[in-house]
Amino acid sequence: MPYDSELNQARYLGSIKNTTLFTPNLSSMLDLNYVSDKTYFSTLGNALSFANYNFLRSFANVNYVGQGVAFSTLLDNYQSINEATSDDVLPYRKLPQINLNLNHAFKFMPLYTAMENEYVFFQHSSLNRRGINIKPSGQRLNIKPSVSVPLQTAGSFFTPKISLQHTQYFLNSAEEQPRTLDTTISRTLPIFSADSGLFLEREFDLDNTSFLHTLEPRLFYLYVPYTNQQNIPVFDSAQYDFQYNSMFRENSFSGTDRIQAANQITTALTSRLVDNKEGLERLRLSVGRFFIFVIEMSLCNTVLDCCG
């Protein structure tokens, strides 16, 4: 719209989307979006589909996946498109985020090694009424090597795994915060888990149809020592919604700003009914429960503060 007589300005929506496959291993994606003002969607609507009407995301990434190597780099930005949503609640910009994940499985023995590496530069423009930045920004480096021993037979598996997660922060404090706050923060935590299960099956006929019925008990143990994380900012961490599979996660938080403390065991049982002729799963029932043995706690304002 070249001219809106009510707002006395031009109004527009621009969007560029591109996906490129350079090689079977190398690809890129571009999704750039921008609107002229916050009320564009509420007053004019749009012919494109955007899932979120609080902010508009733009990003560009390059991904490489090879044998034992996965590399990705991402540029991420957000624009507020809701009058009721202030700029200070927008997600942090990632300029850039770089991930390098390495893994190797040994053929002569059941041993699997992996290393997750991440570097992110978080930026945010959140100003108060006096024009002062109220949110910290900075860089985060996360390194997580791990070793697991996957023992498996036709009807059972047992996988002990040990990891060491080190996270380093280089922060630029918000102007409203005291200058005495630490600008260099580190956290190192060992993580131990053991996943085990059985696979029991039998065949039976029902109404002239052959079915495969399974019983799959599973036992998962997780230990992560407690550490106080109140001095670490929350850039991109949030607690996952609770689902069945979340009982087998090593961390109940997304991102790496928060790591849960855990000394717990999960018991679960899954039963499936598979049509032998069609090869389709006709029914699946899963139930599980986890038991917390020992959790160290301290007084915190929110769950994200201490993760106890």
C-alpha cells in the first residue's frame, strides 16, 4: 500500500524464501520477513501464512551433514508485530549461532563417542523509557563430550552413558545492572545416564488377521549434580512441555542456559499391536512414571533460577 491516509505512511510486507541443495550433504535456507509497522497484520491481514502473530522471525542458515560430522550456522532475528507485545519480550537475536557435532562408533567394540559444540552471540535491543538497555547480551560457548556403551541383543538393550558439559559465558551487562556483576561465568557438570529395556513379542490371530503383540518394559536412570545457576542469564532456555518421551531426556530444559538437577529413575511400559500383513501399527499404549531419589534444593525465585 503506497500510502495509508489514516497513518500517513506507506505500508508493506516483504518476504523472501529460498531453499538450496548444493550437494547431498550441503544445504542452505533463507527466510527473510519484514513489515512496515506493528499493526500491519491486525488491520490488513496477509496472503502468507505465519504461525506466530506476536513476532516475525527472519533467519538464514547453512547446514552440512557428513559421516560423523554435522555443522550448521544460523543468523536469527525477530520483529515485533503486535502492539500489545513490547520489544523487550522478543527472543534474543542470534548473530550468529554455530554448531559442530562430532560422533564416532567403533566397529571392534560397542563404544560410541560424541561431542557437541556450540557458539552463540546473543543480542537484544530492549530499551526502557529513558533509552537505557535493560537486558544483558553476550556470547555463550558450550562443549559437551560424551561416551556411551550400547549393549544390545535381539530382545534387550543396555546403554550406560557419561557426559561432561562445560558452558562459558562472556557477558555485556545491561546498563541498569550493577557494574560489579560477573561478565565471565562458567559452569561444568558431569551427567550420567543408563537406559535399558526388553522387547517381548508374540503372534496371535484375531478375526482371520495375524497380529504381532509386543511388551516393552524400559528403565532409565539419570544423575546430574545440583549447582546454583542464578547468576547465569536466560538467553534461550525454557522448560519442555511434559510428554511421555520427555521422561527419557537428560535435560528438561531447551537450550543450555539451564541444566536440571536430577537423581531419578524412570519406569515405563509400551505395548504395540502390529498388523503382520500390512506392517502397520494398529495400537500403541505407553505408561510411565519417574521416582526422584535425592534432589538438593535451595530457595529460588523461579524454576529457571536453580533447576533443582
